[in-house]
Amino acid sequence: MIRKLILAATALIALSAGAQAQNTVTTTQSSSGTNTSTTTQNGVTNSSATLSQLGFTNTGVANQGQSIISINNSNTMTQNGVFNTASTAQSGFGSNGNSMTQTGLGGTTGAAQNTATAGQFAVFGDNGSSISQTTSSDVAGNNGVAAFNHAMVGQTSLLGNNSSSVGQLANSP
């Protein structure tokens, strides 16, 4: 068992150090209505996804290494809108990194709402996730719906470390 583990670790180091295929996606969306983006990256590669959205309703999904596990995964999402939803699922032999920033731009149209979900699985490496959420509403109560933030992080690393940071600020008169 130890021998297999050493061989697997050596293979991972060789893959990480050598020339390899890369998955890289950069998406920018801006509209007065709805923005939706789904990114799926698979294969024994390093995967990187960056998403920036500005709109009334924003939805971003990044799935990395779900059908064929990746080496390392990196995901960055930035959303500015009234309703923001971000989700990522990462599986890697190495490390997974996730950063989500959501700014709910509430006003007289309604209370801003942010929802973020991150799931990470690493074999040899580390999982790191950072979620920052800010919401506001200019209307008291907004028909019973106040500004809110919701975040959920699930992390599993077989031989590495897990770290997560969630910062939330909700303003509602």
C-alpha cells in the first residue's frame, strides 16, 4: 500500500512538473437582465475558470474534474446584481482553489440576495475556498423579504489540508 502511494505521488509530481494540456476559460457577461454561465472542465490537466457578471440576475456554475479528475483546479467568480447565485464543484489529484465575490445591488426593485456553494475534493493536495458576500436593500422589509446572504462549503482532502473563509454583510433598513 505504501509503495502504491509513493508511486502515485511520484506520478502526480511528474505530471505537475512536466508539459501538459491546460483548460482555461474566461467569461465576462453584462446585461440589464439575466446572465447565465456554465463551465465544465475535465481531464488530467490543470483547469482554470474565471467568470465576471454584471446584471439583474446572475447565475454562474463551474464544474472541474467531475467526470475525469483534474490535476489542479482554480475558480474565480465575481458577481454584481440583485440576485446572484454561484456554484462550483472541484475534484483534483492536486489542489483546488476557489474564490467567489458577490455584491447584491438591492434598491427599490427588491432586496438583494446572494447564494454561493463550493464543493471540493483533493487526493494529495489542499482545498482552499474564499467567499465574500455583501447585500443591501433600500426598502424596509421589501414585502417581508430582507437582504440576505447564504454560503455553503464542503471540503474533503485525503492527504492534504482544508481551509475556508466566508465573509458576509447584509444591510436592510
